Amino acid sequence: MSKKSVVIWNGNVRDAALSILLAVDKSQAYSNLLLNETIKRHKIEAKDRALLTEITYGTLQHKMTLDYYLEPFIRGSIDHWVRWLLRLSLYQIHYLTRIPPHAAVNEAVEIAKRRGHKGIASTVNGVLRSVLRQGVTSTAAIENPIERLAIETSHPHWLVQRFVDNYGMEVASDMLHENNRPPVQTVRVNTLKATVEEAIASLQAEGLTAKQSDILPECLHITDGQPARTKAFQEGLITIQDESSMLPANVLQPSPGMRVLDMCAAPGGKTTHLAAIMQNEGSILATDLHPHKLDLIDQNIERLGIEIVETAPIDGRKAPVFLQQESFDAVLVDAPCSGLGVMRRKPDIKYTKREEDLANLQKIQIDLLDAATKVLKIGGKLVYSTCTVDKKENEGTVEAFLAQHPEIEAIELQSLPKELAEKQANGMLQVFPQDFGSDGFFVAAFRKKGGSN
């Protein structure tokens, strides 16, 4: 985190939230990283931590809706930071029930005084008290259905249109609303060190509530507490991972003794999942374009007691230059993508992404798959995954890849629970955030049947 993004903690949750929001907006800092760093740096207590997280993410998630509500009450131009203060304050007034509206207004006025002057404080007070008296304008007044959905869910118009074109109004609407709900906190049990029952007992002994998922048996849902601060985490019984991102390793399902390549592997969640499935027998090469990210994988494999993983700073697109042809039994390509499936965890994504950004990603994805085919053995299995819900990056990439590689065939996804197995089509599975409260995710599986590379 750069110096210009550092948040000074003075014991005031709303002031800290405003600083984070301004840093995200000005420096395009990642909200989740900045928030976590603020909490860690200043050792913020649980009560304040929960409120800071809620009002920071909530304000970001509903930014466009808040602007729509504020617009009738703002006269003339206002400073950029003042607009963020108004958004932050209106979020508390409109969306939170346990914070008295007058308390949110008074706190906003005090922050305006500290950061500005009495004139700004008067403006903030006037705008917010007018909102309290008159109420906000319903989004039902917006006639255009795409624009209404965009404002209602606070997603850019182009993105809403793209999702509606891809999946229809009903699915798109469900997804966009789900993006504004808090994500389920999940962990994966490290079956090399503990059973599901042992992991749950360990977490419960420290006061956390843990429940086994109905979808993936190795996944636990945590409804309170911080699993990363537990002995279960420190001792390697669990690791933090979203449930959807557990799917690729389950679909690849490598057997003990295999030689596996995990491209774009950092921070190592899927790598360590593969090692657990392989029962710590065989070998996994985990590569990543960024050498410093390999340290994250090394830390994870040490904590989880994994002995079969080696790491290497290799651009996956150049894998055939550095690795022997047709030498891996299985390859996982968890490709760089737009991240449109994780917007509720990283709400700033929806405001920083541009439609032209998505067009450039497909070439990288296809290049990675091309490289994977060259190092994959005949008869070997290849899995492609992304954390996006964009059809071009997912089905579009798969179709383009298969058209260029007659030696590759799509195969049915194995080792899926019944609920998901029924959703797959043509060797592909698209998971939406509303399906079971996880991130949006895509998985496809292939087999190399032979022929020219």
C-alpha cells in the first residue's frame, strides 16, 4: 500500500472509512487490501472492525444509488471529499437500522468541521436533514429498465446491458442484487491434517460458529469470528478460500502420484487443494508470472504441511519454453480475468473496469491454454477456470480454444455435487453468485486426445 493510501486511525470509525473511500477513489487502491491493512496496522477491535467494514463496503457497493438519492438535495458544486462524506452518511441513514439517523448526521457534521470548515459543515447538515425530512426518490421513477437496474443495484450501465444480453433480465437482476449482499465467509478443511469434524471442533473451541457446506464437503461456512486468527488456521487445519474457487481442483481431481502443473497459481489456494486431493503424493509445479507472489504459495504450503509442491517464476504463456513437452498428467489454468464474479468482495471493480479491458483478456486466456496443451501428456486432463461471469471470457474463450485445437476435446465435469452437475453443459459450468452464495465462477474441462500440437 502506497504512503498516499495510508489511513490514520484516530478512533473514529467513520473518519477512517472516509479515508479509505477517498484512497480507493483517488489512487484506485483495492478496497479489500486497504481495509485489511487499516484493521491490521491499527489493531482495530472487533466491534469497530465490523462497523468499519460494513460502512466502507456498503458505501462503495451502493455508490450510484446513493448519488441518485442525493442529487435532488445538492445545489451547485461541492468538494469531492464532501460528496464521499454525504454518500457515507446517507448509506448509514438509508441502509442501516441500528444507527440512529441523527447520530449519523451529527457525526458527518463533526467530520466536515475537522476536515473543512463551518461552511462545509453547514452544507452537509442541510443536505442530510433535507433527506431526512423529504425522503429519497424511488428508482421506480426511472423509465428505462436497464438504467433503472443500473441505478438500483449501482452497476455501470454498460455492465448491466452486457449481463442482460448474456443471461436475460431475470438472471442478471438476481446477480446484480446479490453483488450488494455480504459474502459468506468460507474456509476449506485441509484434509491432510484434519477431518471436517476435527476442524469444526477446533473452530468452535475458539468461539466461532462453523457449519459444513451443503455443496462441497470440504468447505465450512463461518457465520461469526475471524478464522484467520484461529489456531486451526495457524496450525494448518483450515485455509481461507471461497467455495466456488474450490471447484477447479475438484474437477481436475488428480490422483496421488501424478505430475501436475498449476499455472497462475498464486496465492496457492487451488495448488494446496490439489495437493490435498493427491494425498501429498506425486508432484505439483506451481508457477506465476510475478515472482514475489510465489512467497505466498510457499507460506501456504509450509503452514498446511504440503511436501509435493515446487514453485517457479514462469509466465504460463511461455511454459513450453521452460518445461518439457507432454510431461504433465494434468494442468490447471486458473486464468487472469476481469474478476466480475467477485464484485461483492471487491466492489471497486465495477467502477474501475471498462468494456475495452475485457476484450484484451481473451487473448491472454487463449495463449495460456495453447501453452498448456503443449506440456500436457496425450490423454491428460486440462481444466480452465476464471472468477468472472462474462460469456466472452468463459464460453467464448473455450469455443475459440477448441476451434484452434482439434487434438483437444471438451469432457464432462466430474466430482461435482448433484446441484452443480445438473447445471453443466458441453463440459462447462457457470456458477452465479446467487446460486449458493459464493463468488461467480466458471470451470471447463478438456482431454488431450492426440494429434498435432
